[in-house]
Amino acid sequence: MNKFVALTLASIVSLNVLAQKSQSGNSITLTNQTKIDLVEKPVSISVKKFQSKIDKHLFPQIFDTKGKEIPSQLNDLDGNGQFDELFFVADIPQKSSIQLTLKWTSIQPSYPIKTSVRFGKRSSKNTPVEPKTSDTFYANQLPKIIGYQPYQTDGPSWENDKVAFRHYFDGRNAKDLFGKRISAISPENVGISETGAVQDNYHVLKDWGRDILPAGNTEGLSVGLGGVGLLINNQLYRVGVTANDTVHNVEATDFKIISEGAVKSQIRLDYHNWKPTTERTYQLSEKPTIWPGMYAYQNTVKFSGLKGDETLVIGLSKVATNHPVTEIKQGKFIALYTHDAQSYNKEFIIGLAIIVPAEAYQGYGESPKTGSFALSYYAKLALKNNSSLRYYAVGAWELAHECFKTEKCFEDYLKKLMTQLNAEVSIKVK
């Protein structure tokens, strides 16, 4: 196991950059004016105001004043074929600035891979799983209708050097948690048999880890760790259905890998014509994102078609715990968490949390034990039409680090994370 290190923060700083036409290089100054050390701080430098387009044949290299290279990547975030951001993570001591130099090279640098996305699908029951970077799931493709599970691990998974998550893309649309025992990326064949078939081989403990979080069953299905839904007239609505359903409430769902690199991976989920009731139709999107060092992922959600009486709900699975939820407020964020032996068969201790913006927070609730939105605590958040809302979901397993056996350790982790989320960093590019 890696030595337990100080927290990664989970906020991204964006900046519009004025670049030199020659692209020969730039200096970057990051300033931390807070009284805390920022560790693996995510930095996103927008290229919207570049005076010239980035040469696609060149690759960025970032160096500190000692000549140490900092892994980075360019990302096309909107799929238009043009780069939108330069992304990296950096350590910035309290009350200080660091100087970095950006150079360009025609030889692609090689960095340790610390984030990844895995997605595979079989086109029929008897064909092997093939890797894919995008897919559309239609309402008439529910596993109960077609008679088999088409997706590796039921849908896409994303991970970093600390933890992994997955999304049930088969119509259930829950978020699940894989505990990791290694810093390396988990094997590509997780969820696939030796013959290439979809296989549930990740609910047993392996050297890399395992699926550790129960999400429920057809009698009562949670939305998992960070799954979304709506509260309308005191009724909870799931974006999707359960495994036994043959009628879907989402017309089509698009999946796409937006970026997958050494220091950042992001996917996008677009739900078309979600009809929780006959009178309502919504469009919504999610962008789960992960970078190194944190036991968490970030998600950004956006809804359209709102009538004004809806409340966004973010779920926190309580399938295997009866412990009450604990609320922590720190600066601009509020966390809801549980800490208990809440894995399958209650074998392992897990700390689970969601961290949401305080300005949108309207309290929390508890779902029924049965139904399509069940066995969950949930945060209630004010929601605006066509406006993005960003939150974080945290999963800390005792086998990922023994410190997480204690509730104090997990709560301290959350408090440090929230402190860093509140931190502001100044970025200057010349």
C-alpha cells in the first residue's frame, strides 16, 4: 500500500490564457494565499483565448524550477476536434507561489497512468465484449427485454490511483464503488470471462480490489453513491428503472468518453426524454470526472425542461447500514456521510460521503426501503433550468488504507478535503 498522503483537493481552477503565436513556451505562476498546503491541486487552463490554435502535432511539457516534469494533458471537452484545456495537478505550499515553465515537444511524453475509463459491450449474447468509447442505450434494450447483460461491469467504470467507480448504463443508472488495494489501474478484463463474455467476477476479493458497495435489488434499489434523481411533490423519482422492468422511462441515453489520460478522465452521460410521469419530460446530462490522489469523483449535472417545482436529489446508499447520516458544513460546502461495516455481508468498513454546494443545499432526507428509489439518504438541492451543478462523491475503504477503519480518520479526511475545496488559487500565464 502507498503511504497515506495528505488530501487531494477536488476543485478545478479555470483560466483563459493568452498564448504566444510561436507556442515556444509560457511561464505559469500558481499562487496559494491560504494557510493550508494544497496537494495535487487540479489546474485547468482554458485555451479559449489563445491567439493561435495549438498545433496538434505538439505535446505540452510542464517543468518546475528544479527541472522536474509535471504530468499534463490536453483535452477536447466539447468534441469539436479542438483542444479546450491544459490540465495537470500541482502541489502548492501555503502562502506561497510556484513557478512553472510550459514547453512544447513533437515527441509525446510518457507519464505514469493514474486515471482511466473502462467500457465494453457485446453486440449479442454469444459475441465477445469489445472495448468502446461511446454508445447509445435505447429504451427497448433493457436486459429484461433482450435477455442478457450487454455491458462489461454493467456499464462504464472510471478510476484513479486510489479508488474506482462505475455507472449502471443498463437502465438502472446507479453509481457504484470499487475499492482498490493497489495504486495501479485495475485489469482491463474486470467483468469479462476468459472467453470474452460478460461475467460478474468483481464481487470477490482480488489483488487489485473488488466491488464493495451493495446497491440494492429489484424490491428496493438505491441510486448508489452520488446517483441523481428528482423530488417532486414529496415523491422521489429515479432516472431509470430496476433490473426487472421491461418499460423504460428514458427514451435514449448516450455515453461518451470525453477524456482519458494520465492525470484526468471524464465521461459524459446524456439522457434524452426522461419521463418520470406522463406529464413531465426532462433532458439531463452528467459528467463524472476523476483525477489522481482523491478517494472521490466529481460530477456535474444539468437539467432542462424544469417546471420550477422540482428539487434535485443526490443519493448516498444505505443498503447495508442503519447508522444515521452525519452532516458537516465547511465554507462553501456541506458533506453528508456514513461510516460503518456497509459492504456486502458487512465484511468491510467503508466511509461514504457526498459533498454538495452549500448555496443550493436544502437539507437531507431518507428514502423508503422499497421501490425504484430506495435505501438511500439524499441531499436536497435547489435546481435551475439549464444550469450546471457540481458535487463530489467519496468512497473510502478500510483495505485502501487502514486509517479508514475509524470514523475519526474518515471525518478528518472529509474536513481536509472540504477545506481545500474552499481554497482559491491565483494563476498567471505569460
